[in-house]
Amino acid sequence: MKLQRHGAIACLALTAVLGLSACGSDNNEPASASASGSASAADCGKGTLNAQGSSAQKNAMAEWIKAYQQKCAGTTINYEASGSGAGIQAFIAGTADFAGSDSALKPEEQPQADAKCTGGAALNLPMVIGPVAVVYNVGGLDNLQLKPATLAQIFAGKVTKWDDPAIKADNPNATLPATAIQTVHRSDESGTTDNFTKFLSKTAATDWTFGNNKAWKAPGGLGAPKSDGVAAKVKSTEGTISYVEWSYAENSGLKKAKVQNGAGEYAELTAESAGKTIAGAKIEGQGDDLKMSIDYATKEAGAYPIVLVTYEIVCSKGIAADKLPLVKGLLGHAASTEGQAELVELGYAPLPDSVRTKVETAVKNLG
């Protein structure tokens, strides 16, 4: 599922912003063993790997699995897009070999996850950068732009009509209908929700008093399961507004609002504008634990401020001997220049190379 219309442009933009050394192509033939980041015989495991979690990274994981299995015969890799919360719980319960999550392990989750890892700790490895689009379905309304405070008021239920003065102030030249606003949120626990509400908490604390959480805490609104459920609900329901990972917005053909950044600019969501925010993210974890902190109030010119980091939650030590080659092989491919370049045409932004190389090293150290 490749987004051909913006893939090449995104590739060029990200090369400029992040200094990437490679970009994806439309060639689906397996890369040669000598290509940078491609799987060698030593990288190929055998058997079955089961993982689950973030639906936001589902398309990325599907691409990586396809590419890895083309290079490594005799492997079966299953990824269930069950949502970040469910994925972490499955990892803790031992039914998932690793989990995908749109936010790093919370302090209360870390000890439970560590307990699964004999002789080591659970790591947060950033693997997918997924800009979060603010999507809407209002007939005749294009080029919507919103301040964080206006977004917070809408999702808190304080602004209930599309022609509200707060929206008019953000869009002085737009013709706004008197249509009722219907907000749509994730009904399941989601790292996308955690990141979106974290953005509201950091940039509009006066208007958003519900904190950040994987579970939606604000009253009202329509709930829909997983990213594809949210996208489908917005596409089919007039007057709606929601938040969803960029690739789902693109693949569903949804309108996307510009969002004001800390510099006071209304930024359009593009690979380049998301990359500017990513470049300012900081690693907070220690050693091979690479959880990141994003500056949602970034003042970088042209930066689109709502960007999430999707992690793989995996044991640093204690991975079963029959699973270890598969885990290292798949995640090693995902962290390679080749694997990251495969994301561009899917509506994701590759990791900055300064982060990617740390992830690659952490994967090599898994045991």
C-alpha cells in the first residue's frame, strides 16, 4: 500500500532534513545480499515469530515482514494490529515476542515488562516516526487551520459548532457552516491517543485538563477502534474531526488541518515539516533504552508539531534461543538504512540517522 503521489517528494525532503543515505523505490524485487542493510545468511532465523500492538505501525511492519521473508526462506512472522495497550499486555503476558507501541513503557509498566526479560530489561526502541494528522469531514471546508488551544476546546467539548468564533479566528477567510462538530477518538487504548493528548497537554494546558493517556478521558465524542476504524468513521460521517496517523489519513483520502506550531505558524503536514520536529527530539533513555522526548511546542520554522514515535518493546536479554535470530533479523532489517527507506512511500518519516544507528546497535546487542 504505497503512497506514490508523494513518495518521491517525501524522500527528497527527508534526505535534506535528516541526512538519510537512501530512499525507497517502487522495485519490489528482493535486494541483493550485498546491499546496505540487507539480510545476510547470519541475519536469517527460522521458525515463527508472533508480535502485536500499534495499529499505527501496521503498514510499516507489513512492509518489513514482506521484505524480510523474501530474503529469509523458512520464516513465518505474524503481526497483529491490536493496539498499543493490548500489545504491551501481550508482551508482559508472554504471548507476544515483542510489542509495537506508539509510546514508551510507562513507569508502572516497566517493572512488569522487565520481569519477562531474564537477565535484562525491556527496551524501548524507536522504529517508526508517524506524524499524527488532524483529519476532518466538513463539506465545502478546505484548508482548515487550528491553534492548539482551539483543538483542545473542540476535543474537550467546549467548541461544538464549526462556525464557533474560536474557529473563525483561526480561519478568517473561510466560510464556516453552522454544522455541529462530532469529535472521534480511539475507543481502544492507543499510543496515538497518548501522543495526541500529550500534545494538547503541553501546548494548551488551560483548555485541556484531561492529561495524557492511552485511554481517551474527555467526555463525549464518538469512539472507533484502531486507526483504520477512526479513519473510516471520519470518512463516512459529516461534521467529524479526529486524529489519526498520517498514512491512514492519506490512504483514506481525508482532509488534513494545518496546526499552529510554537513559532506561531500554521504548518501543513508534510514529510519535511514533520522531519523538522523529529530532528529536535531528544533521547531520554539510558544505554540501549532509546525512549525519546518530542518538543510539541517546537519553534522551528515550518515544523509540524504533532509527531509520534512508534517503538518496538523487546527484551534486552532473555529472548528464547529459537526466537533470538528472528527478532534480531527482523528488527535489524527495520533499523537498517534500507528498512527505514521503505517507510517513505507509506506515509511515515524515517528515523534521523543519528537515532537509527543507535537503534541498530541496540538490536545487535539483544541476547
